[in-house]
Amino acid sequence: MSRKNYICNLKPVFNPPKNEKKRSNFIKYAMRKASGMDVARNILNYTLLAINPKTGNIFPRFRRLNEHRACAMRAMVLAMLYHYNIESHVVEASIEKLSDQCGLSTISKAGNKSITRASRLISHFLEPMGFIKCKKEKTRFHSNYIPKKIFLTPIFFMLLHVSKSKINEYLFEYKKNSKVLKIIEKKIFISFSDIKVILKLDEKSAKNKILNALINFYTASELTQIGPQGLKKKINIEYNNIRDLYTNIKK
């Protein structure tokens, strides 16, 4: 087989899946950074020492990036960022999924899929260089199959010139928004737009707004069962909850 035909996809490109939920502001920011530079030719790729992840020893001989592996890396970096969870640092996608979305998977004439190009990039370059860490874990469904969980390291973001302070800034925003959303989920009868309005009102006006929301939320029979005192209690509870929401937003 000639070298020209050895690589099935000379120009792999990451193709994000359709109809997926929107990515966070941090993911969008990091992917823009990665797209605006050549991560495969970053100086870190030539200056960092490659470490054997199993032994912790420096590899005396280590294969650097040729052009084919460099092309695979450019696509893989974007795919890993797309599936990255900023809170857990985990890439929430399997190697097979990453390989498929980057166009690195191949199918033999017998119909067998191979993800060797992607798995070798990960185990023979990205992990030894310290850009990622991999953790094997058994699943209860496949006792003999041990998939890899991929974690992005701070060195990975050095490739993109994304500082630790920038990551912390987005992480703070993520946690704050998550906390707010959890509180909002408990008040499903009040729309988010109404909550924003209520936060700006004085106590009497805010409680009237909550009363109207409760009246629209419950049926006439349910309101009868709740009674005037029960309704007043619910208004006070929801008003206090919304004030707590306001406090959390300011933190």
C-alpha cells in the first residue's frame, strides 16, 4: 500500500452533531480560539517532554507530529472542546464518538469499523504530552470492555492561549447560572420573565404579581381547597424564594 493511500481521510474536519443543545459561552469562546490558530504547530508540541502515563518516566524516543497526525489533532481538539464539561473537566464523549465526528473512523470491506487513528492520537501523543489524562473504567453492562474517560488538563488550554483566570471566570458564571436555574425550576408556575419583573418591584406589588400567577396556575377547585390562608402562605413562600434568587444572582 502506498503512503498516499495509507491515510483514508487526508483532511479530517470536526463536524458537530445536529440538533444538540447549545454549547456554553466558554465552549464557544475556546472553540473560536482553537479555530483561529494552528494548535498542531504550537511550540508546546516541540518543547514539552513526553511522559509515559503508565510509568511516569520520560520517553527516550518519541514520535512527534507528522502532517497526517497534525490534521487529526486539529479536528480532535475542536471535538474535545465541543463535548467538554467545564465543571468536571471531562470530555463527555467516547473515543469512538470523537473519531466518527472528526472523520477519523474507517470501515473495512468486511464492514468492520476502526478508530485506530483517533485512539493512537490520544494514547501515543495527546496523553504523553500532558494535554489530556485518560482514566479507564469498567461498565456494569460490558464487564470485559474498559472505555476511557478523557480529562482536559491546564496544558491543553495553554495550546489555545486560554488562561486559568479566564477558565475560572467562565466557571463562576456557569455555577451561578446553574444555581439560578435550579431555583427557577422549583417555580415553574412563574415564568422567568415574570421573575425578573418581580425582582424589581416593591413587596406589595411583587406579592400581587405572585397572586395573579397562582390564580392562573391553579384551577378554581384547587384554589378553593387551598383557601385564603393557604394562598397567603404560598404567596409569602414564593416571595421569599424569589428574594433568595435575587441574593444568589448578586453573589
